[in-house]
Amino acid sequence: MEQRLIAPEENADDSSFDNNLRPRFLNEYLGQKNAKEKILICIQAARKRKEVLDHLLLYGPPGLGKTTLAHIVANELGVKIHATSGPVVERVGDLASILTNLAEGDVLFIDEIHRLNRIVEEYLYSAMEDFKIDLMIGEGPSARSMKINVNHFTLIGATTRTGLITSPLRSRFG
């Protein structure tokens, strides 16, 4: 049987071709000159201070390269990127699992961050500021809170709807 080159399903060649076309570093990224300059300054400052990069919020219409830019930042920093999206992180436990699996300096990319559950969003605050999370152990009157340190990380949030991001979350980005 003859193999079809045009089919509704994506094949392995399609995805590897798309990834090969995607820029990996800032000097390969076309356009967005002001954004690139600011990001490069932030990256250089973080390297000089020997600290993780401040959390970044990327916003704009769909298709402008927010996801690509997040991957570029991770590549420029030489760290791993862990990508998810706001609607996927439904419970505090989901977020705790993601945060506790980050290595020192890693990038956590949350696409559609404006769609994060508000309870999950509030849980994220202490992780962003103090790199600590509070886990509840047990239920009822015997439940207790346990603070857990998480590795220093950079959160990159992406949104097409900046008006839907709460000001407490927005204020935690650099």
C-alpha cells in the first residue's frame, strides 16, 4: 500500500520539522526587538548576580511567539523547561507535584496562566516569592500544615488576556 504524504494525522516527521524551524536562542528570534533586548538584559543581570531569572509574564495575541520565547529563555539560561497550561493545573496537589520536581534554576512555563484556578493561583504566591509551599497533611482537626522548600525557579506565564490576571499574581512578576 502506498504511503500518503497528506493525511489528517500528524506524523513524526511533521513535529520534528516544526521543532527544527523554531528558534532556540534570542539571536535566532525575529522581531520583538524591544522585548528581546529587555529579556537579554534580565538574563545577563541574573547571571551576574548568580541568581535565578525574575519571573516573566508574556502577553499578546495568539501566534506571536510567547511559547517559543519561553523556550528560548530556558535555552539561554541553559536550564530545563517544564511546560503546562492554566486549565491543566486543576488542584493544589497538581501544582505541588510540578514544583517539587523542578531542579534548581529550571523554568516553569504556564501557558494561559489567566485560566489558573484561583485557589491554585494563591498557592503559587509563596512559591514565587519565598520558594516554599505549604502542604496540608491529614484532614479534619488532626490536619497540620508542613512547609516544604522548593528549588529556586523562574516562572514564565503566558496570556492572551492580561485583564483576567489578578493584580496579586501580576505584581509577583519582575
